[in-house]
Amino acid sequence: MMTSCRNIDLGTSVLDLIACGCGRRQFPLGNFPKSVCKVSSTRSYGGGNLVFLRRDMGSCKAVPTKPKDNVSLVNGIGETKTVTFDLRQDSKEPISLATLFEVVADDLQTLNDNLLSIVGAENPVLISAAEQIFGAGGKRMRPGLVFLVSRATAELAGLKELTTEHRRLGEIIEMIHTASLIHDDVLDESDMRRGKETVHELFGTRVAVLAGDFMFAQASWYLANLENLEVIKLISQVIKDFASGEIKQASSLFDCDVTLDDYLLKSYFKTASLVAASTKGAAIFSRVETHVTEQMYEFGKNLGLSFQVVDDILDFTQSTEQLGKPAGSDLAKGNLTAPVIFALEKQPRLREIIESEFCEEGSLEEAIEAVIEGGGIRRAQELAREKADEALKNLQCLPPSGFRSALEEMVMFNLQRID
């Protein structure tokens, strides 16, 4: 991103900043590498040279080095303060997960190296299935969130490095998430996941069910060995929530009287519960105060709900190739999501089509058109943004840092998918 930051007014002084996107060097800052722009000027402010940090996510930071004695600082910018300039308004570049997770790339690489060995170590039969599961283009969003929250809250607690518990939590969360996907695909009879054949399609239902069961059991074993009762209870509740979500969904198929509250509760059980437990668990292992752990829980819940609403919007607006599964598949199976629930208020004909379970040729296409014309997509977008706004507010308890910025960008990355 070649965005210039020149003549930034800091009140009584103006700093001439160099352009981001110049030659990059890697300097160890704190406990992780950041990309640092070369400073081509010998100009100094307040007796200390400014180092300009470039982050592809859209912000430029001016970090003063230690000032000389008896020299005044520029508006109080000193040794321990960083000024962040938001460049997002000037940048049209889309946010990418790779960029978001750049600050925890080493943590994620270690996790990737461990996952296959953890799953296949005790049962070689599962190795092929595990390779299919973990090699199917997974985004590792949940463990990425674990590591971002871990490092953001570790800074707050004064920890210099992540603990073993932080790292193990990331692995546990990814195993639980993956196990739930395997079982979901069996229950939904889905042939494709992330553009590839599902485990049960390749290896049969028996192996898929056992692979999911084994992964749940393995995750539970590692969870018990963390020996933290609060986290054990937190994550155990997630596994219960998965089952509750599936039962609620199965019992309300083609039910046009399902309410928005019903939908949000089901979405919490199936999606947001795990994200909320991930972020709260990370904060607990950083040993921060209770109000921070609770805000991290709310952040994960709101982010998870926002992600689910966006996914449900994309089921109507993206192609089969983009989704990696048939477009409109949820509606075809009778799973009524936010866009449908909103559109039902305006489109009486939509109820008739759904309750007929799409028995007539072309009825699914007619229903999709009714969802769009009935304003279902627009109102669902508003709901996704509402939950995103709440998630951003939850992050205000964290001190400014590259990790908090990445968490904020994660919220925006999700909304970017429907812009």
C-alpha cells in the first residue's frame, strides 16, 4: 500500500512523514517482528528520532525513540507512547486474513505443524482424513483470534510471551471447530466443503463420524490437561451448544414462524459460542481482570454472530464457485436464516413456497428472488453491521496495539465480504 502520510498536524507541531511502501526491513519490536519503513530523513523530534512502522492493514505509526535529556517532547509524545494514523480512508485495498494474521504468523505456523501429528498420532487410519480436513483451505480464523486476543491481553497483563496454555487453547479450538464441520457435513449430506469433497464423501459416513468423534475426544483430553476449571467448563459448554444448535435447526426446518430471536440463539449455539469461548479463554490464560475477560467473551459472541449473518447473506448473493457449496443450499434444505426471516414480513408468497418445500420446478429460484425483493438482504446487512459495531465497542477495554488493530480489522474484514 503506497499511501503517503505527510504534514500530519499534531497540534503545535507538524511532522513530515515519509511514505509507507518504501523499502522494508524487519526489526524485532516487542515479542514479534513488525515491518519497519526505512527513515530517509535525519530529522528528529523532541530529541528522539521517529521510527515509522508500516502495517498493510491501513495504519502508520510514529514511534519516538528515547529522547535526549532536558529536551521537550512534541505534544507529549515520549518514550512509551505511539501515535497511530488511520490510513484506511485513503486505501481502497481489501483487507485479507493473511495480512490480519501477519502479527501472529509464527504462532499459526506452529499450530499448523502440530495439528496433523495431534490427530493422526494415535490412529493411522485417521491420517488421510486429517490431511483432507486440515488441508482443505481452512482459514484458521478461530486459532488466529485466540492468538491475537492472547497477545493483546498479555500486553495488558505485562506478559512478554504467550504461555503453553495459550498455544494449546488454539489447537483445541481448531480441533473442536473441525470436528463440528465434519459432523455438520454428515448431517446436512453436504458433498463439498471449501471447494473440496467432504470427508464422508471421500471416506464414507462411518469414518467421518468416527473422525469427528475422535477429534472431539482428543480436544477434550487436551482441555482437561490444561487444569483450568473455568476454561474447561467454558469449552465443554461449547460442545453442548453444538448439539443444541443442531437440534434447534432440525426441529424448525421449513417453519415460517421461526423468529429472529430463534435464529440468533441457534446461530449462537452453532457459531458464536465457540468464538466467544475462544476469545474469553485466551484472556483468562493471560490472567487479566474479570471485566476484560467478559468483554472478550462479548467481543467473540458479537463477532461470531456477525460472521454467521454475513455467511447467510452470501448464501443468496454468491455463486456456487465462490461459496464452495451450492448457492441457496440452506434455504433449499428448509433452514431459514436472517434474510428469509426478514423477507417473510413483506412477501406472503414466500411463505407459500417454503411451506410447500419447493415441490414445484423453479420454486427455489422464485423464493430467492422474493428474499431479495422483500428487503431481506438489506436488513440482514444492517443486522451484521449492528453486531460488528458492538464487537468494536467490546475491544475498547484493550490498550492500543497492533494486536488490537488486527482484531478491529477482523471485524471490518467480515463486513467487507458484503460490501
